[in-house]
Amino acid sequence: NAGVTQTPKFRVLKTGQSMTLLCAQDMNHEYMYWYRQDPGMGLRLIHYSVGEGTTAKGEVPDGYNVSRLKKQNFLLGLESAAPSQTSVYFCASSYITSYNEQFFGPGTRLTVL
Amino acid sequence: DQQVKQNSPSLSVQEGRISILNCDYTNSMFDYFLWYKKYPAEGPTFLISISSIKDKNEDGRFTVFLNKSAKHLSLHIVPSQPGDSAVYFCAASVRAAGNKLTFGGGTRVLVKP
């Protein structure tokens, strides 16, 4: 099992460019999440999904869109990148039960110039 | 306003001694708490958790204590080992709210040989 994988690992964008981050999990988890990590801020939830075809906003959703067309994939899109979106992005997944851990991918380091 | 706070950004401890990491929260609705460990260039990995109906949970060298009246939890690592050097995040969730996690800012632990 690969667990949770993220593509790409690194990316540099110019302000105004767009990109999509891909997250894939092979654990048949129902829930998937996108977080961003900034120094001293811990991880903050951007968007999440409780099942295929469903998405919901987290704590810091502005400037991002997501899609969950397949159960195993969760895409995070930046339509017009801004320097404030420079961060490390983590995807996670979990089972549907309320007492469960989230499994994290290795992260994508994004720099917006 | 951060609902979960780790007030010590770093901690240095001698190998074999106890490491104590602290975490405070403000949202009384939180009823499940977790600790994650993160190495550089990797995603966080689950360490230990505790439900609000308990005040202590042990797993090998790791023990988490919960003081609900003080809205405080702590992680004890005994004995500390050099491989424990990492960033530790505490996280909290409301079980009925889709397993969303709210993270603290993290504490960097350095275990000296």
C-alpha cells in the first residue's frame, strides 16, 4: 500500500498562475482533507470531503477550490495564485468512524513569486 | 483566534530523561484529542489520542494526560530517545463534526545524546 500520495512534491508559481494539486489514497477511506502548514501556525484545514462527489469548506477556504470525483482522489486547485498561498500543503484521509486517525501524505511545497 | 495552542515552540531534553509537551484549548466542545509527530519533509504521523471521557492514555513510552477543567493536555515521553527529535502537534476535534482537526502550532523537540 502506498498510503496517501501527493503530486507534485515541489512547485514554483508566478502570481496569477493556476495549478492543481493531486492527492490519492489507496486505503478506501471515505474522508479526505486538505491542510496548509505555515510557520508557527500548525496545520489549518482548507477543504474537506466526506465522500465521493461531496466537498465542504474548512477554516481557510478562500482562494482554493476542490473536487472529489473519485473516492480515492482529492484535487486542490488554485485559480489565481497569490504570494500569501506560499505554504506546504498536506492531504490526509481517514475512515468514517468518529474515533480515528488521519493519515497524511508527504506534502507539497508551493512557492508563489 | 487559535483554539488550540502550544505555548512552547521548542524543547531540548537529554536522552533518557522525560519530555513534557503541553497544549491548551479554548473550545469546550472538543471531545477528542490527538498528538501527531512530524519529521522534516514528511507528513505528520499519528502518535496517541485520548477521548474526553478519560484523563490518561498510555502507549509504550508515550502518555497523554487530559485535564478538562483546565482545558489542558500534555504528552509525556519517557525515556526520551534521539529518534524522538521531531515537531509534535496536538490536535482536537468535535466527534460530531466530520472528524475535522484543529491543530496547535507545534513544539520542536530536540533529544540530545
